[in-house]
Amino acid sequence: QVPLVESGGGLVQPGGSLRLSCTSSGFTLDPYAIGWFRHAPGKEREGVSCIDAYGRTYYSDSVKGRFTISRDNAKTTVYLQMNSLKPEDTAVYYCNAASGRVSIWGQGTQVTVSS
């Protein structure tokens, strides 16, 4: 059983929206800081957004004002709402759950922004 699974990726036109989900299996996410990262071909992995255990949120300058990170009340899913998508947002998106020395990665979901 995969402990952390991303979903919601796909192909979208520039200016469109997607909502990514990061869902845990076998544990709740509330004690963890959850980060969304992306990795595009030929580029280094980039931190996109994070929500800590207290609900504080952080965004990279490249997505600020367009992306929103949130947790669900059931404490097993963290969402990344992505609006006004641009071709440069194309990448594999990964979520990470971190607490102390624990770091759990999902397998990634592809987001492609193209007309």
C-alpha cells in the first residue's frame, strides 16, 4: 500500500485550472508539513508550496497568487488548487509529508499546460 498518492494531474490549456490531491493511506496528515514540489525536464526540482502543521502556507514567487494549498477536514488529503496555468507550470508534481526525520514522498502526477 502506497502511503502517499498524488492525483488530479492532466492536460490543460493555458489559463486553465487543475486541482491536485495528495492523499495519505494509513495515517493522517495533520502532524506533518506537506509540501508540493515539481520537476520539469532539464530543470532542477522546485518547491512550489507548503502548508505546515499549524496551517501556515508558503508559496514560491512563481506561483504566488495563482496556486492555493489547503487541507481537508478529514486530515487525509492536501490540495493544490492551480489557476491561471502557464506552459512553464508543466512538470511532474510531487507531494511530500515531513515531520522531524520522517519524510514521505508520493509517486508524482504529470501536469501539462499546452494549447
